[in-house]
Amino acid sequence: MSTSVTKSKPVLVISLWFTEDKLCVFLDDGREVAVPLEWFPRLRDASPAERENWRLIGGGIGINWPVLDEDIAVESLLQPETWCLVPARD
């Protein structure tokens, strides 16, 4: 007997932008996701230039801000209930 496991294709980031208080991401399946910058203190506190210095990682499965040492996976944006949020230090 043989079994097969079908892996679903990962959702990838196509582009991203910021509003005054949100990180917005356009995904390859057509969805647009907007999340509060409050969820990401490093991005919230960053300058516009620092926010714009990003790159896709893993072919688009995540986003990296090298200067800020911040990485965000697409899956975490789609399932925020799985996060363990820690308040930012002042």
C-alpha cells in the first residue's frame, strides 16, 4: 500500500508597504493583509528609511529587515493567534 502526502504551496509575499500605523502585505494568492505596527515594536519605532530597507527571504515566505534584526514569516501574519507577544522594553 502506498500513501502520499500532498504539501500545499506556501503563500508568498509579492510586495509590502506601510501606512501610518500598519504593515500591509500583498500575497501571491491575491490576499492583502494589514497588521498593526504595535505588534512589531522594532518596526513601529523605526524610521521610514529603516522600514523601507527590507528583503524577501526564502523566496517570499518571509520578510527581513537586516538593520532592525527583524524577521516576519507570512504564516505568522496569517495566524497571529499562535504568537507569544512580549511587550517591548522602554
